[in-house]
Amino acid sequence: WLKSVPDVNERLAAINPRRRVDRSKSSDPNMPEFPGAVFLHHLGWKTAQVGAWVGCGVLAPWSWLKGSSKGPLFSSVMPRYGAPLMAAGYVGGIAYGYMMVIANKGPDPKKGFSTEEVNARALQIVNNETLQTKNDFVTSGMVGSMLSAPAGGGLLGAAAVGASAGDLAYLF
């Protein structure tokens, strides 16, 4: 079965964000034009949300309650902790995607990480209504929080707080 596993360059080409798919040849009209970009963005976006949650929902309140962080919790402390963790989460998620491909830890280890599997996963991501609804809530929370951030405030910190609020809004 090792002969059927694509080599590392073929696997990396499968998730290349610039790899274009001819959508006219696809059986599904929702097939993304750049499936590698959809796949990597999905990994980055999910881990960025986890980073925002850890920063804004765990570390910031803990630091504030402990007394080591001074200032208002929502407008000062949460953005300070949420911004770096959200950014690190996004970059870490994309790095994780590349590591999965290099290590050949795809959905089926006997096949490896082929172009067809990346295309299928990107199509699953695009067609998942629950995931898209949750992403809409998170994005709305981020935009609303960034628009209401004080002038000169950190936009990434406001986005992290908004992402956490959007996740909460989706749950309720």
C-alpha cells in the first residue's frame, strides 16, 4: 500500500492555497475554487476561536480576579489576553495542517493526503450549514466588537472578545 501513498511534494501540492479547481468539471456546484485555502483557513479559524476563548474566557478573568491585571475586564484585560492567543491559534492551526500533510496523517493513512481528499474535505466544510452558521455568528461578533472598540484600541483584541461573544451567542 505504500506505493499508493503520494510523496510529500504531491501532498503539499494538494493543500496549496493557490491550487485552483475547475468548478465546471465538479459534480457539486458548491465546490470551492481553492480547496487548499478553504481547508487551511478552516484549521486556522477553528484554532483561532479556541485561542480567543482561552485568552478571553479563562486567562483574562483568572488574572483579573487574582489582581495581577488592573483595569476594566471587558475593555482592557480581555483584549490584552485574547489578541495574542487568537493570532497564535490561527497561525498554529495552519502549521498543524501542514504538519498533518507532511506526516501523512490524513483521513485514511493507507491513501495518504491526496488532492481528492483535500477537495472532498473542502467541499464538506463549505456544505456544512451548522459550521457556516457558527462562523457567521463569530464573524458578526468580531465585526461588532471591532466597530465599537475605542479609537486607538487594539483591533485584534476587540476581535478576540467579539469572537468569544459570537460563540456564546451561537450557543444560546
